[in-house]
Amino acid sequence: MSYLLEQYWGWMLVAGILGLLVGWIVTQTERHLRWVAGWLHGALWLFAIGLVVAVLKLLPGRAGLWLETALLLFAAYLVGCWLSAWIRSMLAADAATSTTGSQPGTRAAATDAAGVGSRPLVMEQPTGPLDNLKLISGVGHKNEAVLHELGIYRFSQIAQWTEPQVHWIEHYFSFPGRVEREDWRGQARILAQGIETEFAKRVRLGEVDTSED
């Protein structure tokens, strides 16, 4: 294996750079980032199987040499993909934090939230129409603006929040506990399916002052 490293280090560098480029291109959105994470998981299993075959020398002669060479190049490519995906996620998190930190009153909330719970997955602002988060009971104009600052634009994002993520997000609102108390996640699951809740109907009819556009 050390001989192959010396022989093919240049090709490994090329494979790593290619992985960086591909990973950077395909992780531009949250959906693509999730896809890359799933793909890397499957690729690691494939790599592990190949590594076992190579270590046990189940393929003799030239076939075994080709397998070891392919594993080295594949490993370099995977590292490149993983590294670019990690960099992209860090940049997205920093961008969202800097955006919220520039707003009055959010710096202290960001500091408090850093030690409690975990940050939900965020996304870049979609180019098309956004979900009207005010259709969720408890989310008026002010809270919708806060959610947008945190990179939350879709009902599906709120519906997928875990308990630690709820604890994290609640530090940005004036009344902690309201996400659970008003069941934002449950409402979001219904709205994400295209089903209108009773509260959403009232909002569309203009019967809720705090949610009027």
C-alpha cells in the first residue's frame, strides 16, 4: 500500500480536489446537503467492504492491485466531498448567526442558545414563494421575521424540529415554551401536507390581526 501511495499521490491529489469541487457544487441547498450526507454514508460502507477484500487479499495478482489503487483514489475523493460539505455547512451556520446577530436583541439570545439544545438545519432563502408561517397559531409578523432571520422558511422545517432544536429556537422568542405550548410542530406537519387548520382559515379570512399581511 505504501508503494501505491508513493506511486499515485498525484492522482490522489487530483481525486481529492475533484471531490472538493463536486461536494461544493452539490451542497448548495439543505436538500442537496442531506443527499450528500446519505450518499457518503453508503459510499463509506462500499469502501469498507473493498478495504476488507484488499486486507484479506481475496483478489489475487493484478486484480488485487487494481482494487487497492481504486480504494486509495476513492478514499481521496470521499475526503474531498466530506470536507467541502463540512465547509459549506459551517459557512451557512456562520451566515445565519451573523444575520441574526446584527438585529437588536438577538446577540444575547444567540449567546444563551449556544449552550442549550442544538441548532435546527437552516436553508438559504428560497427564490420562489415562501410558506406563510403566520398560518401557525402563535407565529405573528414578529416571530415570522425572527424565524426568517434564523433560516426557517418552510412548514417542513418546523415540523422536523427535535426537542433539543425546540429548546435552542425558543431562546429567540419573548415567551419561552410557546413552541410546545402552542404545538407549532404539530400545526406545521398539517400545513406541510397542504391541509388547512382552523386557525389558518381564520388567518386567510383576515380574522387574526397579528397575522394579517
